[in-house]
Amino acid sequence: MANAIDRPVRLGVQVQPQHATYQQIRDTVRRLEDAGVDVVMNWDHFFPLNGEPDGLHFECWTTLGAWAEQTSRVEIGALVTCNSYRNPDLLADMARTVDHVSEGRLILGIGSGWFERDYDEYGYEFGTAGSRLDDLAAAMPRIRERWARLNPAPTRPIPVMIGGGGEKKTLRIVAEHATIWHSFGDADTLRHKLGVLGRHCEDVGRDPGEIEVSVAAAGSLDQGPGEDAEAKYAAGARLFTVHTSGPDHPLDQLDAWLAWRDEHNA
């Protein structure tokens, strides 16, 4: 298998579905695809995560279905789906459907969940961090088993992005199931976590080079690439994700990020 560092650099943008009309969100996605971004993502929450807590907000998977029809080139997905909110077999079917609508451009981003207000207001049991991770571990085989049984089957092996950095449980799940691992923290933290992930991969008999390393980059798109991005690139990250939020969805440094990506891929 190819080493992870041999992969091309990709740029992802999370369009946070808050504080904007859907028309504004749709226009931002169009601008990102036209500019040449590789991946466009939203998030899986029911309320804004910052700003006015009861501000404008839209649901994750219905939005992804709309993006699948609107776009023609970019990959799309959630950063990340909360495993707690949907039966794993239903989620597998939803992902397969959006995969077909998009003609094979869906990434299934998934994590164990953390935003307690979502759980409380929508009637889900919050549990503990450990119980939610156990639920995620149990869900992944069910998702794959359902994909194998659906008619029609997915158009491709749907990439699975798992987010989180817990060393005992999360990274074990990543080793067993992820195509992409989305991480947080600085470059030193990334190097350490990659070492832990490598040991989990060895335990389950998997080549860690099969897993693309994704990182939260500078923050919002009013910030360009700098030393942090270079350090994470040197540590092995290849998918760099920045975000933009409503109502204005600033894209001030998008051209700088695209140029940085292209320089590293030259």
C-alpha cells in the first residue's frame, strides 16, 4: 500500500449550516465548487454551535441530498454525522442513496456525538463518552453489512471518515473501519496520535497507509495557510479543512489555500 504521505493534498471546506438562509448556503457551495475545492462538508447538529443559540439552522442529511443534486464534481459529506441520531441500518441506506444521487461523491463522516443540547431537545439518550463510543463501534459493522445487502449497491466503496482522537477506543475504531481519520490539535499531537493509530493498525492487521489523514486547519476562511498547516503537512496530514459560517460565509483566503494545495501537489 502507498504510504499516507504519498497522497495529494486536498482542501475541504465545512459550510456550517447556521445563521444563514438555505439560499445563502447553496450559493456558498456553488462558489466553492466553481473555485476548485475538493470536498464540501456540513455538520450534524440541530442548533447553532456558536453565535445566537436559537439562530437559523438546517439539518445535515437533507442538506447533503440537496448538495448531491446541486454539485457535479466535489465530494460531499458531514464533518461529522452523529452516530446516535439514526439507526445504523437507516444511516447506511441514507448514505447509499446520497451516494447514488451524487454519482459516487459521498464521504460518510461519522463520530460518536458530543453536543448535549441536541440529545436533550430531540429525545436521545446522552449517556457517557464511553457508551457513545461503544455504540459507534457496534454501528460500523452494521453499516457495512447493510451496504452489502442494499439493492442497488453503493456506486463505490463509500469512504468512511471517523473524527476524534481518543487513544483507547476512537483510534481503534479508526484502525478497523476508517478510510479517512479526522483529527484535532497541533502537529505534535498529530504525530503522537498517528503513532497510537499505527499500533492499533498493527493489532488489527491493517496498513496505516490506507487511511488518509485529515486535520482541522487554520479555522475560518478569513485565515490563510501558515506555519501550523506546514507543520501538519510535515506530520502526514493531507486533507486540510477550513470552515465558513453564515450569514456572510467569508471566503477571503480561499485562493491562498488553493494555491498552497497546488504548490504542494506540483
